[in-house]
Amino acid sequence: MHLSVFDPASPEAAWLLWLWKASMWICVFIMAVVTVALAYILARFRRRDGGEPDQRTGNKRLEIAWTAVPLVLVAVLFALSIVTARAVDRPVRRAPDIVATGHQWWWEFRYPSANIVTANEMHIPVGREILLEVDTADVIHDFWAPRLTRKIDAVPGRQNFIWLRADHADAYFGACAEYCGTQHAWMLFRVVAQDADSYASWLAQQFAPAEEPVTTEAKQGRMLFVQLTCANCHNISGINSQQQFAPDLTHVASRQMLAGERLQNTPANLKDWLRDPNAIKPGSYMPDLKLSETDLSQMTAFLETLQ
Amino acid sequence: MSDVPIAPGLIEGTAAHPALQSRRLEWVTTVDHKRIGLMYLFATLIFFVVGGLEALLMRLQLAWPGNTFLSPDAYNQVFTMHGTTMIFLVVVPLLLGLANYFTPLMIGARDMALPRLNAFSFWVFVFGGILLYLSFLSGHAPDAGWFSYTPLSGKAFSTRSGVDYWALSLLGIGAGTIATAINLIVTIVNLRTNGMTFRRLPLFVWMVFVNSFLIIAALPALNASLAMLLIDRQLNAHFFNELGGGDPVLWQHYFWSFGHPEVYIMVLPAFGIISEVVPVFSRKPIFGYGFVAASTVAIALLSLGVWAHHMFVVGLGHPWDYTFGASSLLIAVPTGVKIFNWIATMWGGSIRLTTSMLFALAFLFSFTIGGLTGVTFAAFPLDWQTTDSYYVVAHMHYVLFGGTLFAVMAGIYYWFPKMSGRMLSESWGRLHFWLMFVGFHLTFFVQHILGLDGMPRRVYTYPDRPGWAVMNMISTIGAFVLGLSVVVLLANIAGSLRSGPIAGDNPWNAWTLEWATTSPPPEHNFDLVPPVRGRRPLWDLAHPERSQV
Ligand SMILES: [Cu+2]
Ligand SMILES: [Cu+2]
């Protein structure tokens, strides 16, 4: 099994693992001293009858020694921490590549220069240094993709920045790490690292406006989307452009997961989600719109066209 | 100094009043530090059972991925109540209860300096705890976590009254805690018996003394921030609202400038217990008395300057990270060296492996692990990976459960004979010990690994990632073993109270003054306080020829 923190996929995460190993050597050394001492004491100094043991009350030299050694160890650790911190948190002197905004309970990812926006699935090109800005739309959240870089809070009224660079193509697990209310557990996301070509085609695909549906069922669904209140919260380019209260659906069908990784993005799951979001993710701010079975089929058919 | 009298007629007066003669009313109206101490222990035991049941509910819900035993809303209330209960209604008052009972006895005093204030603190604590639990009746318990970060805990995101109950009850309890701290300081400064100089003070009393100053320094920060939160919530102020010119991060500064010292408030008296138990069962004096006492003062001072290590991921910037990383690494040193002092105390001793001593040894082992994982947070770039994950949950339980609670267990087995006059059963004690030791490590060790694999804390469920289901199941099984160990403890207490062997004055052949009176002690504590010529008055009595200073 590869634990995320021990399986870095970026220079930043590798630095953090390096520091981890250094501090583990120190900790293991101290723990070994304590454990061996305790074991020896238990074996050697058990109850003896006949007289009291030597009533020694201390030894200044010894005590100074066992204060000095840990002091040196923590000083070393401090120096290593600074080296690591400077390597991971580099100065920010340019505009961010991606802006991640935490919402109760999903992530918005905005690409300012490409002018696209998506939800819960952040794509990055392999090998390129990415500067990520982390904001929040409501309470404090925290962006954490352990194999890629440090975590950072999303704090109201503040802009935070982190760097990351994926070494190879993969889908990396991510989570909101700061408790943010009812559905904190399903505020997961993924970072999809792609080689330059597939990244470019992903960008182009996401930039394109939503395709016009062709089947009648999907056409009905599109009308429903406008008639029902969906458009009050969700944006589909070509239909409306709301504030980002809810995930942008322009290319919802291109995403692998739904609702903060709660569901695999399949037509059946999408339909279940629309039937009663709160049965799947209780507390979610997507209301139950009481769609009939035909509405559901039409809406699902429409959303599935949004590649 | 020993003969500062208690206001005449205070104790006698209540006892003489005919309406207050009944036995039950005697407990309600008592100002005797021993009775108040016992009531603290009893109340915290009840809250401990409640908080423990909440923990079991959580572990049941987390036993496998996608479990629907608790709704997210219920889970969030339960984890908030568990944390708040264990910290504010169990660990802190438990230690205050022991301090209440034993401080006057250990310094040869007749009672606390301010007995009525003492009773006030206790009842404020009880009613504060009840107020917190009344929130359930209002339909919704607090659910913003035990550190209730703004803006989540603000009116906009926590619309129901749970957070108000939370803040009000902690405000009351906090005031009581401050009063107790003042009381303990006044008692220790003024009521020491003849010859009991500060250099001869038992280490438990030393730790309680230092701890009391820490309480006075830290608790007002909590109370101030709670008041600000209530004003924000009820009167629409904007202390923590960035749109109104406030700052949500301000709450974190305020809260943690209380919250970190709070960790040491929950640990220092436990160090004190270990410093009493280990020497007695090793038949040797503490190794480096001055060193242990002085390092405690160092901890207390440093602990006021480390709070922002809880905020390494807020994005305060490198100057903050460096400063608070350095101070947090530094505080590890006076904390860590104590471990060596206790080991050196045992070295060359003649160790009696009583249940009390077993718990002391378990403390040394588990607390060292918790301390070391703490160091990995102070190396702040590691905190950037591990904070707010299950790794923190593991770390903090190694400190507070494997540390403080194991020490308290050592203290309970050590002092129960004094408080009750009867011995706890050693064979039940051993069963209790092994269940608790194994259950504890089973529950919390795997949580380190879960955290390092990316599992955030405070989640009501989790995705089925490789290994997560197994590790969570192990943790849940461990939690139920822990639950069983508590049942064994309760049975042991109940059985021993009724039919345990009579303890006598000094069953462990210990050395401090509480063992120089009867078990349980009379209301006035001592008929005659033995002379104090050294740190171990009863040892000196037994060895008149070799009295050490
Ligand atoms: Cu979140
Ligand atoms: Cu802290």
C-alpha cells in the first residue's frame, strides 16, 4: 500500500517527504532510547527485598546532557524545516494559473487565462509549475492534495497561494481538510494531471460553449433546465451565466465524478442525484426539485450531452 | 503559616443548621475540599461515560465506509459534544478535582484557603455542563467543533442555538476554573505547614501551582473570545466578520492563545501525578527535583507563546511560521527531558508493579509517542501535510488519553485507598489496565496511518480507498475494547467501595503528608501534622538518622 504522503508525485511533496524522513529518524532514535530503557528497567530493577535501593536524588551533569542533546536535535529540525519551507513555498510574483474556490461543499476551479471554469476536478499539465490561488465563497475550507503539495486554508477575505507540479500523469486524490459544516466529508476533489497534448484538448473542450442537443428527449431537458429554477444556481454557457453559487454544468458530462466525489458520473447516478440530492448528500444546498420520472429522464438525457 | 484559620463558624455553621442536617444536603452545602474533590471526580466520571458513549457512536458510524448509522448532522453534533465534553467537562475538572482533594492534604493544611469560592467553582462547573447538554432539548446540540471556527460558528452559518449554548456554558465553566486556580494559588502560598518550603513542596503540588498561573493567563482569552462570539451572534457585531471590518482569523488567534496553554493545563497536573507515583513504587526519591520543577515553569512560560502552531495552514506567512515553529520545537525540550527524569528515578530502584505503576509506565510509553508526533507538527512544513487529518486525532489522543488519562488512572489507583479507606482490587485493576492499554493503541495507532494517507478529521464517512475500511474497523474494535475497560474500572470501583480490603493510613508506604492521616481523612484532615524537614516527611520519620533535605 502506498500512503499518499509517502508517495509524492511532485517536487513539493517530495520535499515534505524528505523532511518527514529526517524527523522520523530523530523521533525513532528517541523512542528507541526510551523503549529500551523502560524494557531494561522492567527486566533489571524489579522489586527486591532486603533494604532500600540507593536513594540518589539527581545528577546535574547527566541532566544537562539530556537537555542539551534534544536542544541540538530540535535546532537541526528547525534548520531543515526552513530549508523545506523555502523550497515548497516559493515567492509569488505572477498571476495564478488556477483559482480554487471552496464552497459548502464543492470546489470551483477557475482558469483565468483560459477563461474556463469547472467543478471538483482540476486538470493540470504534467511537468509545468502551477500557481494555485485558494479562496472561499463562504466558510473556511482547506485545499489538500497530499501527493502533490502542502495543504492551505481557504479563508474569507484572504488570498492564499500554493505551488505544485505533477511529475507524471495520474488522477490524484484531494480533500477539503478544514471542517466546514454538514457535508465536509464529501468535499473531495481530484487533480487530473495530463501530458501537454491531452491537456490542450481538454482546455479547448472546456472552452467550447455547450452543444445544442439533438434528440427530442434532450431538447425537452434543455427547456426544463430553463423553466425550472436550475438556472438560478447553475451556469451553462450558451444558456445563462449566473454567479457561481453551484457547479458550472457546461461540461458536466465530461467529469468523472459528481457532488464532491460522492458518486461516479454515470447516467443512472446522475438521475438519482436529480431525484433527491439530499438522499445522496444530506444537507447539500441543491434542493429536491420534485421532478417527475419523465422530467428526470429528459433532464438526464440533456445533461449527458454536455460533454 | 499553617494556622491561618478558616472563617469561624463557616463549616460548623452550616452543619449546625437543623434544616441542613440530612446527609444529601450535606453534600450540596459542603465547603470541605475533600467532599468537593470527590464530587468533582464523581461528576467527571459521569461526563466521561457520556463523552465515551459519544465516541463509540462515532466509531460505529466510521466502522465501514458509507455507513448510514448516523446522519451527517447527528455526527457533527456528536463529535462537537465529544470534544467539548472530554476537554471541558472531563479532563480539566478531573485534574482540578484531584488538586482540590490532595493539595491541602499534601501541604498539611486543613482546607482550601477560600472554601466557599471552591464550592462556587464546582457548582458552576456542574451547571455549565448541564447547560451544555440542555442544548439537546432545544433540538440541536452545537455542531461547529470544539474550537468553533468562525465564520462557521457565526450566525450566518450556524443559525440554530447550539453554538450559543456552547459559548454560554463554557463561559460559566471558565469563570469557575479561574476561581479554582486563584484558590489553589492562595492555598499553596498561605497554608503550607511549618517547614513545607517551596523547595520541599511535593511535585504534584508544584505542578498544580504552576498550572494555576497558566489557567489565570489563558482562560480569560477564551472567555473574551466567547463573549465576542456571543456579541457577534446575538447583537450583530462584526468581530469575526470580514465584510463588517472584522476578521475570522482573529477568532483563531484568540482561541488558540487559550487553546494551546489549555493543552498544558491538561497535562501538567498529570506530570505531577507521575512524579508522585513513580518514586513511591520505585522506592527512590524523584531524580532531579529542581529540574522537574523548573522545567515545568519553562513549559508554562513557553506555552503562552506557541499558539499559532495551530494556524500554520492559515497562510499567515513565513515569519509567523518560523517564529511559532521555533517556539514549539523549543517547548518540546522541557517536556521531553521529564521523561528522562522519570526513567532515571526508576533506574536502580526496587520497582513494585502495582496497577498504579503499570499505568505510570503506560503513560511514559504512550506520552512519548504523542510528544514525538507533536514534534513533527512543530517542524511546520510537516504540519502543512498532517494537520486537520486523522494524524492529528491520533497525536492528540496519545497526549490526552495515553498521556493525561493514563496518568490519572495511575493517580486513581494510587489515591483511591486514601479517599475511600479501601483498596481497589489489583486483579481487576490488571484486567482494566491491559484492556485499556491494548484498546487504546488499537484505536489510535492506525489513525496516524489514515491521516498520512489523506483522511481528513471530522468526517462522518469516507470513500472506500485502499486500506481505509480495514484500518477504520480496527480503530472501531479498539474503541469497544476501551469501552469494556471502562466497565471493568467502574465494576472495580463499585465492588471495592463495598468490600475492598481496608487500606489503613499508608498502604503503599508512601512519603508525602496525605499518607500521615487516616483513610479517609477526618474533616479537619490532620489531628497532628508531622514535622516537615525534607521533601519526604514520612521517609524522614522512618529514617531519623538519614534525614535528607
Ligand atoms: Cu470544506
Ligand atoms: Cu498547541
